[in-house]
Amino acid sequence: MQRGIVGTQPNRLLPSLDRNGRLVVAARALRSFGFGLNSVALGLYLAGIGLPGTDIGLILSAAFVGALALTVVIAGWGDRIGRRRLLMAGSALMATAALIPLVSREPLLLAAIALSGMVAVNANESTGLQTVDQALLPQSVPNRQRTAAFALYKLLAAPSAPSAAPAAASRS
């Protein structure tokens, strides 16, 4: 065992995340899977119900606008709203986005749901929720483990999005 500064623990492979840190990392991995699944399934679903390309474009454009609006809200008022509330609201919006196939085939209604900001048009999460995660994560570990915490955050999220593609493809 390597000796270091008195009173420190030996180096750990995984960071000692507190409960909030574990929740943030787990939520990020789940969001990545959801965005990866939605990015593939949404296009397949919209084409499968026979929507013309212009309507599909309208819905995907609304998703981009929604992601932009959500990011602006988080950047401008995130601290006033509160990080935990933002993450809970983001989870609720993502659940709402999952209802798209159950709601309607009406393009305008689908576009309104896409404006929630949590409808994926690509496998990489493009909402402002990552900034909330990244503000919370350093507070959930000792200072010396921050780099390891961010590495774990990315390591668990990175394979989640592409692993959703086979799940979406198997349904088509």
C-alpha cells in the first residue's frame, strides 16, 4: 500500500459518491438510454404511421426548439428554480415525451409534445439537464475524487445511448 498524506484513504478505483451523486449518475445513464432509444424509435414511428416528410420535419424541428428553450430556462433561472426541481421536472418531461405513440397521430399535437424539450432527435442528450448534473456532481464527492466522479458519469452514460438502438430496431 502506497503511503500518502496522513489521514487520507488509499486511492479508490470508484469515487465515493453520496446518495445524490449516485442518483445523478444513474439518472444520466437512464436519460442517455432514453434519448438513444427515442432518437431511433421516433423517426421509425413517425414514418410508420404514414406521416409525410414535412410533418416529420415539423415534429423534429419542434424537438430542437424545445431543447433550446429548456436549455435557456435552465441557464437563466436554474439556480432560482433549484437543481433538484429541475431534474425532477426533466424526468417528468421525458415521461411525457414517451407518451407520443399513445397520444395521437395528429402532427400538431405531436409537435406540441416535442416542444417539451425532452424529445430526442439525436442520441446525445442536448438539454440543459447535463449542466445541472455537472453542478451537483462535484458536491457529492470529496474534492480529490471529482475527476473520478466525472469519469464515471461519462463512462456509464456513453454506452447507454447506442445500446438503445438495437432495442428500437428489434421493434421495427
